Amino acid sequence: MSVTVLYFASLRDAAGVDRERLPLPASLDALYAELSSRHGFSLPAAKLRVAVDGAFARWDSPLHDGCEIAFIPPVSGG
């Protein structure tokens, strides 16, 4: 059982990839904590938006085999 994680902006730069396939995590919080440790993400989860299967989700949303998770950092624009 696995999920696909998509990275955007500064998270993509830190991870060095735009996506990864990983084992199904227990929760989004646990997944982000593991990825922060692995890739050195400096943003706390509270500063991110998270999406599951293309829709914004809450951090306590349930996950399922094959889902697509996107961690979306704040961006500035002009």
C-alpha cells in the first residue's frame, strides 16, 4: 500500500524531486514529520496547505492506498 506525494515551490527545491511514491503513512502529520526530517524542510506543518486527491484537506483527513498528497507552501506573487 502506497501514496504519491507531490512537492511544490520551496519543498520541491529542498526535496530535489517533484514527487515521490511512499508507503501509506499513519497520518498526514506523521508523513510530513518524516519528510521534514529526511529532506530538511524548514516550514512547520501549520504554515502549509495540504491536499488529498486534488482537494484541499484537513491534516486529520484519512488516507487510503493510492491517494495523492500535495504539501503546498505559502507563495508570494505580484
